Amino acid sequence: MFAEERKSRIAQMIKEGKSVKVNELAKMFGVSESTIRRDLNELESLGIVRRTHGGAVNSFATSFELSFSEKEDRFAKEKEYIGRIAARYIKDGDTVILDSGTTTQYIARNITAKNVVIITNSVNIANELSSREDIEVIVTGGVIRSKTKALVGDIAQNTLKQFRCDKAFVAANAVSAQFGVTTPTHVEAAVKRTMIESAKEVFLVADSSKFGQVAFALICPVGRLDYIITDRMDEKQKEEFKALGVEVITE
């Protein structure tokens, strides 16, 4: 198990109100107590948990989530810029997964390729592309999350599992080289993981405000990505991601 996944599972246990003790977690994950203490200290430094004697309790800063309309107003220029760049990577005849999100909606608006198949769990993206005769749109189905307009749950995941696509463009609320790609809710994280598993190439699209942040539910380690498309990133951070096998695209 990756360290990022272990820490995400510990955080989820705490969020669910379960009592966590260092010695019990060490046995559960098959690691030393010093490793668990280090995990808890790192989670505490990020505001995810609060340390107690021998364990940790809930702190929940990472479960906060903006609504879709609130997200639309934040970093709109940056998201539009990212959307234009990402759309250039969609070629004629591609089969593409487009995740729900405000940034991915800008990708949909900027697609110029022809004879493309788009699979999406976004109500808004499906509507955006519904009048395009040169694009076939497949909607995953599932339960609509009113806050994000994303389709989630077993229906969405089972639909995605039926396909093998050229590219997936996935959005996230937070990206950390150490803690991975994360989002506030585990139901959306599960759908995003299925998207990643169903694509040959994986593009993460995220504006620069998302980097160095950590949210509650792990989508995947950063090394599982092929590309990150963002509006800007300093060279030191680019090299950090490059060392994990990920190419950063800013123009």
C-alpha cells in the first residue's frame, strides 16, 4: 500500500468517527508505530486530524467543498486557459473521458477535433456538447450530486468500466507530490479512479491554486498521472513532478 493511500484511509476512519490508536493502526497496516506516528503528525500539520495521547481525533478542514456555481467564479481565467490547452490534446477520432468540473467544462467548450467520442459524468458537459453533431456523447448515468453536478456511484463506475479510452481528463481539488491527488468526497474520488483505470493516457487539469493542497479522499498518487495541465508552476515544482514521471504542461 502506498503511504498516501494509508494516510488517506486513516483520515477517512477518523472522519467516520472511529477511534484510532497508534498501536492498532500499526497492526492494521503492517507498519511500525513510528511510521504511524509520522503519518499522524503529517496529517495534523495539514489540519486533517488533531493528535491525542496515543492516537488522533477528527479535525475536518479537508472536507470543505465549494458548490459548482461557487467554483465557476473562482480562477475563471486560469480555468479557461487550461481548457484551451487541454482541448488541443484531443485529436480527430479520439475516445475521451471528461470528468465533471468547472475546468473540464472549459475543455468541452474548446474541442475542435472531429469524430470524437466523449464519455462524461457531468450533467453540464453533456448539455454543452449535446448539439455537436461531430461528437458522440456517452453519459455515465448515476446519482447526481447537486453540489457539483457530477454523476457518481456504482452506475457511473460500472458504465466507465465498459470502455477503454485513449485519454482521460480528470479534475481535482488538491494536488500534493507527497499526499497525492485528492478531492473532498470519497464517492467522487471512486469515480475519478475508475476514469483513470479506463484510459491509456491520464491528464490532470488543475489551476495553480490547487497545488500544495490536500483534501480528504485520495484519487491516486501523483505518479499515476501522465500529464498535468495548469496555468503556471515554478521550475522547482515541475522538477518534483517530473521525478515522479509526470510531464507538466503550462502552455
